[in-house]
Amino acid sequence: MDKSSPENLIIVKKDSDGIAYVTINRPKSLNSLTKPMMTDMARAFKSLNADESVGVIILSGSGRSFCSGVDLTAAEDVFKGDVKDVETDPVAQMELCRKPIIGAIAGFAITAGFEISLACDILIASKDAKFIDTHARFGIFPSWGLSQKLSRIIGANNAREVSLTATPLTAEKAEKLGLVNHVVEGSELLKKAREVAEAIMKNNRDLVLRYKAVINDGVKIDLHHALLLEKERAHEYYNGMTKDQFKKMQEFIASRSSKKPASKL
């Protein structure tokens, strides 16, 4: 089942195996974003979040770039709009999305494109990928989280250098700093993203959603309160399980354990 905007600038595809694809499809403009594209993207993630047939989402850009940021010819319309309107905010909808989001980053991820990549849960990058924060260069104030998220992932000193110099962060360095999970050849990008998605899909669907939530919520607070949060949600999870569910869990674990190859001495 395919759904797309009237101009096919945001394309949504769903496979029968529960993996969905969202593609930014404006390659001649290096996938720069207009206001209608942002609205379509926000609606796409909101819809996929509510779709129980979807377990994982892969986000990518068509052509030779992931996303080169906001189309500056539409900048005033974007920046002076209602920045608190969650319904039309793609990053807000990505952050609200319960499903794991895998970003497949090829070419440029510039400013808004960089911020969208930071809203993904796992990043796969092609060797030619470059993350660039041009807020300081063009006098644009960040509002999709780049000033706060990046420092928490790669450290404050590295984040300051990336953002205050507006110089490219290569895929190789991004991997070393912990921003990117895997770096692959461009021809292997979507294949690798799908491999990760398939690995996620093999696991307990409900637990995957809960696990993503507790990780993402936990990193926003200090370790002491994050540990309390984990404990609280664990009790909530187990207290909500019936005897039959416990039995099925035990049977599943036992069946998986019996399939393990015998260890060699």
C-alpha cells in the first residue's frame, strides 16, 4: 500500500512484513523542505504511529542527498509559522512516534536535515554522508533540538565545534563519536537499514515499543531518576501480565533456549 502527497514530495510505503518507508522526494532541490512537505511528513509519522501493522519505520531521501534543510525561498513562511503546532511539526511527530525510526542518511543532512536525523532512533550512513549545522552561518535559531540533542550524543565540546564552525561532520567521524550506528557504501544503505529493521521485527513487538520509550525517556533525565523510571515501568509491565501471558513467555524462552547449539569445550 502506497500513500504520497499530491506532488509525491513525501512518499510513504508499507511492506506486508511490517516495515514502512518514508522518503523525502525532492531530489532536484537536494530534498530541501517546504512548509507543505513538513506538514505531509508530520502527518505521515502520525499515521504510521497509529498503524498497528507497522513495527519499524525507515526514513531516507531520494537522490544524492538526505535533506539539505529548509527551502530558504520559503523560510519566512516556515520560521514565522506556529512553531508550537505539533500536528504539522515532523520532528515533534517523530519524537511522539512509538515505533523505532531508522534514518538512512546519504549525502547531505544539513541543518533541518541534521535535526531530522537526530529525531531518528538509529542512524545508518553512506560513506559520503555529511552532517552540517549552518544555523550560526545564516543567522537561523535552532528549534528542532539540534542545540540540545547533539551535545548529549557526541559531547558538548564536539557539538560546539560542529555548530559554531558550521563545518561538515563526516560519516566516519560521526560513527566514531557515536552519532551514527553503521557506515556503509551508498549502494548498501537501504539494504543495511532493512537488515536492522528486520532484526527488530523478530522481537516481541510490545516490548520493543516499551523499550524504545524507556530508553528515550530515560536519557532526558539524570541516571538516578532514570533507574527509578525503569523500575516503575517494569513493575507496571509485569503487574499487567496474566498467568497465561507468563506461561507463554516461559514457553517461548524455553523453546529458544533449546535451539541454542551446544557449547564446545
